[in-house]
Amino acid sequence: MDYEFEFASVLAAWPQFLDGAWMTIQLSFPATVLGFVIGTVLAIGRRSDVRWLSALCGVYVEVIRNTPLLVQVFLVFFGLASLGWKVTAFSAALLSLVINVAAYSCEIMRAGLDSIHKGQLEAAECLGLTRRQIYWHVMLRPAMEKVYPALTSQFVLLMLATSITSQISVEELTAAAARVQSETFRPFEAYILVAVAYLVLSLLMRVGLWVFGQVVFTRKRRLGAGGGAR
């Protein structure tokens, strides 16, 4: 193989990669939070006894999960502009990511809610808990705890999917790599560095979500410590 790696010129463009990484984080964090909240509401809606509401949430989930994210990004970006609503590329990208991850979060949370035994709900009602207390303490928190690993994986996939938004000129990591390789004519090295950057971001995100889980799900942490002691 005659190819000679030359990373010096690519590494010299580190400020562009840093800006791209920061943009990736700016897209990922709010999309994760908003997408999870909307997805949880959709999961409750899908399990509703109101048939039209359940059907409407189901249609939303099926449409989003069975169309490519890139198409969704284009529909939001160009569609809103066609309707006369001028939005920035960042806003369109963020909205697209929220819409997308909400559908996947809905199915994950629905599986968690379905895993709650009916007897637990009956016991909570017998104890005199309010509907809001039952939803939070008996349904939502235990359900989230059970499916948290799946949610973590989905949120990491969301972060990686931000690379698609470079197609509408959002200056995230992949767009930074494209710009650097066009300036240095070293595409292989540029995309190797971006791959490493995504790997680092993924690991940091997993660690951050693990720490968050340890803080929020104290019961699981206590059970884990007890199991270790045995």
C-alpha cells in the first residue's frame, strides 16, 4: 500500500472539529430531553382507552419509524419554508431529531409501561394514592427504570444521527470533516478523526447517562449493592 497518512494538516484544523463537536452536543442534548418527554406522553396516549387518541399516536409512531430520518429532515426544512415559515437550519434539524426520537422513545416507554403488573396499580389504588401519584411512582419511574438501557442506546444513536443534519448545512462534526477535507485534500484522515470524535462522544454520553441512572434510580442501585454483597 503506497498511501501515506498525513494528519498534521488535518489536526491543524482542530478548532473546526471542536466547533462541530459542540454543535453536535447542542443538537443532541435538547433533542434527547424533548424527545423523551414527548415520547412518554405518546406512550401514555397509545395505551389510552380513548380509541381515536390511541390510533392517532400509533399512526404517528408508525409513520416516523418507517421513513428515513434524512427524508424527515428534508420535509421539515424545505416543507416549512414552502409554507412560508422561515426557520434556520439548526431549528429544522433540532425539530426533526425531536420528532424522530419521540417515536422511538414512545415504543420503548410503552414496553416499560406494559411491563407494570396490573396488581401493582390495584394495590396503589387501595392505598389511596392519587392518579398523578400512581402514574409517577407506580408506572412512569418503574417503567423508565426497566427500559433505561434501551433508552440509553436510543439516545446514543440519536447523537450519531445528528451527522445527517449536515445535509442541510448544519455545521456539526460531519460537516466540519467535509469542510476540512476539502481544504486539506486529506479525506481519509479527516474522517478517521471524526470517527474517533464520535466514538469519544458516544462513550462520554453513555457514562453520563449511566451516572444519571445511578442518581435517579436509587432503588436499583441499592438492589445492585445488595446483590454484590451476597
